[in-house]
Amino acid sequence: MKNQNKRFIGRLLSRVLAIVLCFGMAVPAFAAGPILGTEVNPATAAITKTLKMPEGTTIPGVTFGFTFEKKALNEKIGADYLAQMPVISNHVIAFTSGDNPTSSDGIKSITKEVLIDLTGVTFPNAGVYTYKLTELPNITNGSIDPAKETLVYSKAVYEITFFVREKSDHSGLYVSAIGTKIMQNEEGSPGSGAKVDPTPGTGGGLGAGGLLFTNSYMKTTGGVDPRVEANQVLRISNVVAGDFADTSMYFKYLVTVKKPLVAGAAARYKAYVLNASGIDIDPTQNAPGSIIQTDAAGKKYIEFAAHSSITIKLKHDEKLVFTDVPVGALYVAVNQGAADYIPTAKITVNGTVLTPDLSAGVGQSLITDNIRIGENTNKADFTNTFKSIPVTGLIINNLPFIMILVIAAGAFIAFILMKLRKRRNSAVSY
């Protein structure tokens, strides 16, 4: 009897352990889904789109599309099976300049979602219908100017499966569950096949965002010809002033341009040097040791690699002009100190002149710090003024006023002497 009880208890424990193990294996499989539905409220899912751009960039009016490609019916991929699957129409998400973004670390983001709409989709029978979900490239309504704007599309690929069941009263079918997996990551690398959660948001909010597609957008306001002011994204100018200033002297500037965080790994920009007449010149003397390239119009420019610093030498009234730096990039310009010169700078950011002007002491360097490039005018106008030099105890700058006083005093003395002479002549005549 005791042996029978032991065998019974052993069998019971084995079965309990087996059940526990089954549940333990099942829980991870459903950790991220699927989304479950009922006959009254069938399962629904949402596609999420995030559009990122540098701060200071106007949100473009663009539309993104998503397509569903038939993949398998009841895990069978033959043409006959795919022919039985219904077509799910493309879905779209649109962005406008009026959208409300969030900003962090120099990146502006807008996130939206669209419910997967199965209205008009007729599943012929109960079963498991699997589709491949991808983003359609270049669905922008023609609003993107490829010469000035860059839009990078997501390469993500998802597998989405609709579990279709018959209603209990046999009156029709409904989607009882939706399962989703990531098959390719957003940058194009192979996905893990892990389940994702595409639960829609409620009350106008965003949901879990499992079916996520992220795009990046950048723009530049520049153009081809650097001599045209409207084509100048950033201008750094040098003016030499003062009675004893040397206008043939080169002044050194250490210039660094930092690409926006949403930009690609490698970024190179064009910088031209304009003379006092606004004509582009060969910049070899202005940037010794730097890479000098020639553009399609035959104009020579300095190639700036993002985040690298280049020493630029500018004479009086020469300018360093960038034409293709994107909005949201940062720049730093250091006017390296020159003996006997006082540096100042007037900074214009996105069309607004900052006050007060930057300044430093005689012979000291002047730095702009990090300045973000906006969609409107961006300038750093430096002036290097030669210090005043006393001459015979007088300040040259005050000499004209002193001369006026001397002349006035001399005229007054001459007037007094003439009056005295007239009086003497009158006395002698008597």
C-alpha cells in the first residue's frame, strides 16, 4: 500500500513539474504579444513613425507610406496559398510644419501612429495570415528638394500575422490575435526575430510603438555660387581697423564645424574664401596644409571634415563662406590673438544679432563657443583693431580735437593783440 502511494505521489509530482515547465517556456514566447481580440472587439495594431531632425529645422510637409506583402497562409508559402490571401492596402502617416515636436540633445522629434485598418479586407476562411510590413521609399508628394534636403528612410522589416477565427454563431470571421516580429533592423542589419508590441495608444496618445519606423531629415539653405549672399549658410569675416593697422596682415582663425547628431557618420562641407570685392579666390594661401578641392563650376574650396578643426588665415575684408552645412549644425570660431590688436565680433544667429558684441583684450584670442546654424542668416563678423598709440603725450585719436582748440586759442590771442595795437595807434595820434 505504501509503495502504491509513493508511486502515485511520484507520478503526480512529475505531471505538476511538466505543467510548470510548459508554462515557464510559454511565458517568454508571449512576453511581447500577441495582441488579443474578441468577437466584439477584434484585435488591432498600430504602425508608429518617428521623424527626427536637427533643432532649428522646420518640420517638412511629407507623407510616409507602408506596404503589406503576402508571405504565408497557415505557414505555407506556395503561390496557390498566397493567392487566397486578401490584399491589405497601403497605410500612410503625414507630417506638417504645425506638428508639435519634442527636443533633446539637439534633435527635434515627432512621433505619430496609424491604426492598421482592415475595413474592406475580407479573409476567405479562418486561418493564420502572415504579411511582410515595410516602408515605401520616396512617398513625399514631391515636397523634398534633393539639392537641399536629405530624407533617410527606415529599412526596418516586420512580420505581422493575423489569427482569424470563426465567430461562435458562425455568422462570420474576426481577428482573434495579431502577432508581430522584427526581421530586419532600421539601419538594415538582420533582425533577431523577436516579438514586438504594436498595441495602439488610447485617447489620442501613442501606444507601445513596436512596429516602429524612424526617419531622419536634414536641410541646408545654401546654394551653389558662394558669391551670392543667399547661398551662404555661414559667413566668417575679418576686418582690420585702426590708424596704424596693417591691412595686408593675415589673421588666424581656428574653425570647427560639428555635424548634427542625425547626420551620417561621415560629413564633409565646402568652404570658400572671398576677397574684399566678394570674388572667390584660390584658398591655398588661406588654409595651408588643408585639402583643397574644385567644384563643378571650377571654383576652389576648402574641404571641411565634420568635427575637425582647420586654421584659416584671412586678410582685411576677406570672408570664409560655407554653402552646404545643414541647419542644426554647430560651429566654433577662434580668432587667435595678434599682438597689438583688439578683437571684437558681431554674431548673427538665424537672422538675429546677438548683443552685446564679443570682445577680448589686446593680443588675446576671441572664441564664439558653440553656435547653432539656423535657417536664416548666420554670421560671425570679426574686427581686429590696432591699439591706440600715444604721440608726444597725446592720443592720436584725440589729435583733431586738440588742434581745433589750439587754432581757436591762437585766433583769440591774435584778436586781442590786434585790439591792443589799435588802441596804441589811437593814443599816438592824439
